[in-house]
Amino acid sequence: MPVYEAGVEGSQKGAGMSESVLRELDEYGVLLVTFNRPAKKNAFNDAQWDAASAALREAREDQRVAVVVVTGAGGDFSAGVDLSSFVQAPQRSDGHQSAYHAFMATLVEFDKPLLAAAKGVGVGIGATLLLHCDVVYVGESVRLRMPFVALGLVPEAASSYMLEAVVGARQAAELFFTAEWIDARRAVDTGIATRAYADSELLPATLLKAREIAQYPVGSLQATKRTLLVARRAGVRAALAAEDEGMLRQVGTPENIEAFQAFMEKRKPDFRMLRS
């Protein structure tokens, strides 16, 4: 499979730079986008957000691309946000508040079929991103989690709307309020995933389905995806705005500080002490 173009950590590709997102376009019109920070379980930093945004933006405009498949390098899809990357972000010239916001703006408007092949850990954005994919295949090792209440935060990536739309109100509430792990069977049973495969079969099966879809006209596929986006656009935008507001209120609160201190100290947080 020929290399299409690689997103790199930095403005130019050079010696010592690690490719945070890999892109490979095959002869069928399937673009494979691989999150490539396996040592960090593919947790996102600003460079990876920006590289992923660029991959989707360019795939949208490139008429050679009919379908996009996203996956993670190594044994995991994505462990969410790389906490070690939490530093004062430089002011952006693209009008977006952060690299995350730039990625979300691209993701929610991406108008070609988007498939996911997820195995291993999928936490935070590693789980919520899947809600925006049209077809989701998971490996038998997959463990998904939306840990926001456990971090003293609120949901992100419009998951407060998208999860309910996918699994229903009761199951969405349970998954958010318990922050419990979701295995492959439950992912399929709830509708978060379309189908589960053995880890070794996951990516080949996903690419096979992507190539099946890619045989059809790109214009028709794109027009069909746009009709699917119309029905949920208002809900997604409202959710993103509410989530941003909720995050601003919660970040830095005593419960959020306790959650992050406990994470850094490798202990279970104790929120009960904050209720007295």
C-alpha cells in the first residue's frame, strides 16, 4: 500500500521527527489514517490533533479518496488526551480555540464514509471519536471508556448528544454516570460498534468493507454522507457548545484537581471528602 502523505510533529518532516499520524491511500480509493504514538497508546497531543485534522481535510477535498479508515498503531486505538501535553497552548492563527477544537470542527463536518478499526484501549476521545464514524469494527481486545465524571469533568466531542443517539438515553446515562469499561461484546450489543473481530482479523476486515464501499461513485457517497450529517448537525453543535461551557466550569474545581492528583499519584480518587 503506497504512502499517501504523513502528518508529522512539526511543520516539516525531518530527521528525528516522529510521524504522529500516518496516511496510506490504496488503489481502491481507501485512505488508511493511523494514529501513530504507540508508546503513548496513541494519546493525542497538539501535533497529533493537527495532523489528524489535516488528514481529514485533505481527504475531503481529494477526489481520489472515497473512504477513510481510522485505526491506531500498536495494540491500542487511543488512550485519549496525553496529559503530559497540558501546557499553555500558543495562540492559533486558524481561529480555533485549540488543536482539539480544530480537529472537532473538521470531524463533525467530514462528508465521506468514515470507518474505524479499534482494538485495545479506547478512552476519552478514543471512545467518543467512534461515535462519529459510520461503521465501527472492534477487536476482541477492545476496552472503551468515557471517564469524564471520574475526572471531575463533563463529556466531550459532542458525545453528550451522539452517545444517546447511538445507544439510547438509558444506556448513555449509565455509561456516562458510571464511567465503566465497555468490552467488545457490549460495544456491539449497544450499537457503539458494528461488529467484533479477532484482533488479527480486524484491520483486514475493515479494509475489505471500506473497499466494498469505495467501488461506488465518490460524488454519491459524499452526497449521501451529507444527508446523514444534516439530521444531527444542530444537536452536535449544541452539545459541543454545552460541553465547552461545562468544561470551563469544571476544570480546576476541587473534584477535578483531586482526580488528576490521584491519577498522577497512581491511587483511587476520594471525592467523598469534598462533600463535607
